[in-house]
Amino acid sequence: MPDMKRREFIALLGGGGLLLAAKVKRARGQQAAMPVVGLLGSETPDLFAGRLRAFRQGLGEAGYVEGRNVRVEYRWAHGQSERLPALAADLVAQRVSVMLTPGESAALAAKAATATIPIVFRIAADPVAMGLVTSLNRPGGNVTGVTGLNVEIGTKRLQVLHELVPAAKRIAVLVNPANPSVADPNIRDLEQAARKMGLEVSPLHASSEREFESAFAALSERRAQALVIGNDIFFATRAKQLAALSRRHAVPTISGYRAFAEAGNLASYGVDIPDQYRLAGVYIARILKGEKPADIPVQQPIKFDLVINLSTAKALGIDVPANLLALADEVIE
């Protein structure tokens, strides 16, 4: 090969190598630039399957698809809340772009772990009282999210139960003492509503699955004639177990989660939980696009569902008033 052609050939090879190297570098840069959402969950992924679908839907509405242009790092505590601080610290060490924290314990653990990484919560409690945000309209700091807090919900839930079981004068409420930021307002709001209705409220406690049996066994000792299951992520992910106990003890039970009525409880009245996780996904997307948590107001519930399990009502010998049937978003036959 003549010297001139040889030099041209070598130059061509060198240029191709530089071009290939540039493409590899650019591809690596694009991969490294993919934002990462750190999800800090107190339970297990199977218990959150429906909520995760709704969360991904919210991301998708803003153009983010997991695995395509956003990555999600999952950390699950498997019901062991004491593990949450270490899991939160791990996500911080991974330098995630933003964190999603379902539940009060997870939100508090994340806030304690970082003051800079944005955090989006989905909780049932008052985020101001918990110290997560400065105010609902102007959260301040690095935290915002979606709350199920609405003082009228507890009152309305008790009214629905009273209409379903008008003879019940003593109502038990099941709360999780390990989550006082939710348990205490649940009891306080129900007691206030009960006094106006001439009813009594008797608190029952359970912070582990093995305590469910003893809590339900205490119903007869307390002479409680109906039960309200408090808002708590621990209860929300165990709807089938609690509904089965309600049926076995033949106690009319209402909760704030649709899944309970679907599993066999008498009724449910509360916020649309999947929609709140969808909104959390939308909030995550807004932050990924550059908005600051301090400027995004905390979203309060705007959608409420009343679900009545007519099959359970018949089994308990309860005649559901026509006005409630007309108001119900769903009647389960």
C-alpha cells in the first residue's frame, strides 16, 4: 500500500475510533443522567402492588416510564419500621433524585436522613403537626406530598356506620399505637363526633398481626356493637385479614379503605387511595422537571368513596337504608 493511502487509511481508522468512543461516552452520559426515584416503603412490594400501579400511572402522565427515562430504587422494610432510618440513609448515599415515602414512619425517616434531596410523601396524618412541612400551601424545605387528612372524613364514617347500625351505642375504634401521629387524631376526631351523636368510643390497639386476635376478642369485653378501623398503612395492607376477623366475630365494621369492603367488611368511606398515589407520581414528575418541593402545596383529598357490601349486610341481618344505597359509589352484592 502506498504511503499516502496508508496514512489516509490509518487516519480513517483513528477517526472511526474517536467517533465510536464519543458515542460510547455520550451513551454513558445519557445513562448516568437518567433520574432516580428512591421509594422507601415500610411494608412489602406485594402489599403495594395496586398503589405502585397508580404511582407509575402518575409518572406516565408526565412522560416518565420506569426503565425507559426514569429508574426507581426500591427499599422495603417488610413491616419492620426500625429498619427505615438505615434504608433511608442508603437511598441518600445512592444520591437519588427524589424520594417517595408511603406512610408516616417512612416520611419521618426520610426527612431525618436528608435536608436536600426532595421528598414526596403519601400519608394519612397532618404533615404540619408531624413537622414534615411548615404549612399545607407553602411547605418550605425539601418535603411535600399528598395527605389523606380531612377532619370531616372520620365524622362522616361514623355517621354512615350509625345509619347502618342505629342500635349500636358503643363503637370500638382500632388504632395502631406505634403510629401516634395517626392513631391519636383518629381517636380524638371520633370521640368528638360520637359525643354529638350520643355515642361512646372505645379504643382498641394493635401494632402487629398477632395482636389482631386479642383486639377483636376485646370487642365483647368492651360491649362494643360496631367497629371502625382507623386509618393506618399497617391496617390498609392487611384488609383481608381484618375483614376475615370482622366476619368471624360478626361485627359490623367500617374503614377508610375500599379494599376492606371488597374483602368483606360492611362498608368503607374514605379517600381514593390509588388516586392519591397517582398524584404522588405527578408530584415526583414535577420535581424531576425542576420544580421545588417548597413551592408545591400539599394535596388534600378531593375524591371520596362510599362502598357498601350488601352481602355482608345480609349476613349480619342489617337492612341498608335506601338513602345510603343511593349515595354509595359501589354496592357489592
